Amino acid sequence: MKLRSLTLRNFRSYAAENFAFHDRVNLIYGENAQGKTNLLEAVHFLLAFRPFRQVRHEELITIGASEARIKGEIESPAGLDEAHIILGGEKRTIKLNGKLVYNASKALGRYNVVAFLPSDIELVKGSPQARRRYLDALIFSLEPAHLAELRKYHRFLVQRNAVLSRGRSVTPESLEIWDEKLIETGSRVISRRMEYAKKMTPLLARIYADSSGSRSEAGLRYATSFAAGDDVESAYAESLKASFAKDRARGHTTVGPHRDNLSFFIDGRDASVYASQGESKNFALALRASEIDLIKATLGKTPVLLLDDVTSELDERRRKFLFGMLGGFPGQIFITTTNPDEVLLKGEMKTFRIRKGRAEPALVKR
Ligand SMILES: Nc1ncnc2c1ncn2[C@@H]1O[C@H](COP(=O)(O)OP(=O)(O)O)[C@@H](O)[C@H]1O
Ligand SMILES: [Mg+2]
């Protein structure tokens, strides 16, 4: 799939701008704070139906305006789509080919996109919550049903916690109905996370080794908050029962997918604790690159790649690896930089010089 064109209205620093993109490489350059990242953010929102970093929708609307619009033509094997996103306050409206999409989770995964961001290092060094959210978002795009299930799980969790907050009067019987629902939805959430973590492991290990040229081994593991054997459901049920006294004392549920952990490892050591700044950057790069392979392996599709200002972050060897990979990549690429000379891509491409929320396009051959 390819994004052919984009129209922005009152989206962050863009009052009104139109873009016609190249179907291979789009190089977006300019000084700092001109709107390069904002452009990638709009592309990501259009293709993934969600922002690539956690923001309130109203931050995306140009200050002083009441509504932002992102509109684009997307070419896919199924034909040409017109996608349209309207953000008004906290409300998000999606239209596909003129028709309102009532249930956004139906649209998730329609297009595929992988974003390399400077903040990716926080996936490695940040909180378990950030890694869970990362894994879930990746799964949504591959299996949209995961989103609905996760939301259900959280609703049931809130209910169970509400009962627990009543304190000493709570009996195991009063939790039974929520336990059942948590086990049903939670087990499916856990199983999917385990499945994709497992699928990702060999892809990541290979790419990390290729990119670093070292013999260090990268890995990832999904660790449940309880001892799970082969039968996740019954192990989860037992641990909920076993943690009753603790849950009642604390006033909330202490086991389940909301407490599980996706851990990253380099040579068997927990990367969130031991990885250096450089190792964390390499890990994040390999992680994103392995998403491309995961999407290919799962859906047989080639995602659109977004790379925000990543070249300046990398050492010589990683930069070579990255541009080697991008050079052989068959899909569409959007890459931002303050220094176009650092982008080692050859062939025909379109460049966009961004200044104060306006874009100057040019077709170039390098
Ligand atoms: N909601 C908004 N309304 C108006 N301007 C915004 C909004 N959000 C961000 N900006 C502006 O966008 C600019 C940053 O754009 P960004 O794309 O991050 O720049 P860069 O080219 O460095 O990637 C800043 O000047 C910021 O003030
Ligand atoms: Mg930027």
C-alpha cells in the first residue's frame, strides 16, 4: 500500500497544505521546529487511526482552531481509498470512501505502518506499562479483535477492583462473577501477547545481530504475573483464587495481564536495567525493523515506513545497516532529517523542504 496524497487543515503547525507523495522515497527536511515531525504524525494518524505518541487529540488541532482534518488517498491491492480523519476536541471521526466508520477497531489494521522514532529508546529503558502498550498496539494492527478484548478486560478489572475496595467485608463469592469474566478475556489477551512475543523473538535476534555485527544476542520474553504453564486459563484462575487475601488487603487485583511484563534482553540480561544508551538505541532500531518482518510474515503485507530524525542518532555501522535495509525495502518510505546529506538513499525520490508549516516539494534523482 502507498499513500498517494495528503491534505492537512489546522493540523498542528499546518493551517492548510497539500502533499503529493512519491511511491518510494519521501525525504522531508528543514530546520528544527518547522513541522517535519508533525507531518509524519499526520501520516501515522491517517494510516493507523491513532497518534504515534500519546497525546490528547486537542493538542493536534492548530492553536486557535476548533477542528483538524487529515485526508489522504491510499492505494492498496483492494483499490484506491479515500481516508478522512476529523478531530474536534476529544472527538475523532473517521470516514472511509465517504462513509462514516462507527467502530474504529474495524478500520485498525486496514493499512500497516512502522514508525522509527527518537523516543523509541523509552521502550527499552521505560516502564513495563510502555512495553505492554507497545506490544498491544502492534497486535491491534495485526489482529484488531485484540483491542476489543483488552478494553473488555479493563472494564471487568475496574468492576472487580470496585468490589475489592469495599475492604474486609468482601468474600470470594462476591468476586466470582468478575473472576470468570477476567479469566475469559484476560487469558485471550495473554495468549495473544505470548504468541506475538514468541513470533518476534527470532526476527529480533537476527536483525540485532545483523545490525550490530556483534555476537550479542537480543531477545524478548512475555512474563506473566503468575506462574503460567501450558494452560494459561487454569493457571490464571488458580492464581486469582490464591491471591484473594492479598487483593482484599490491597483493595485491587494484583495478578493478570495488567501486571504482566514484556522484557527485553541482551545476552540474557534485562535491557531495561543493564543496557547502555547505545545498546538501547540499537535494540530499539532492531525492534522496529523486526516489526516489518512480523507484518510481512503475519499478513503478507509491506508496511509504510516512517523514520523521524533517526539518522543523527546512529553510529556509522548502524547507519549503514539502516540504509542498506531501506535501500532494499520495496515499500514507501517517509524520512525526516535536518541534514539531507545524512540520508544515504539513492535513486529517484521526492523531497519536501518544510518551513513554518509550508512544504516546498521537488522531484530529485540522487
Ligand atoms: N496544536 C498546535 N498548533 C500550532 N502549532 C503547533 C501545534 N502543535 C505543535 N505546533 C508547533 O509545531 C512546531 C514543531 O513542529 P515539529 O514537527 O515537531 O518540528 P520539527 O520540524 O522539528 O520536527 C513547533 O513550532 C510547535 O509550536
Ligand atoms: Mg522533529
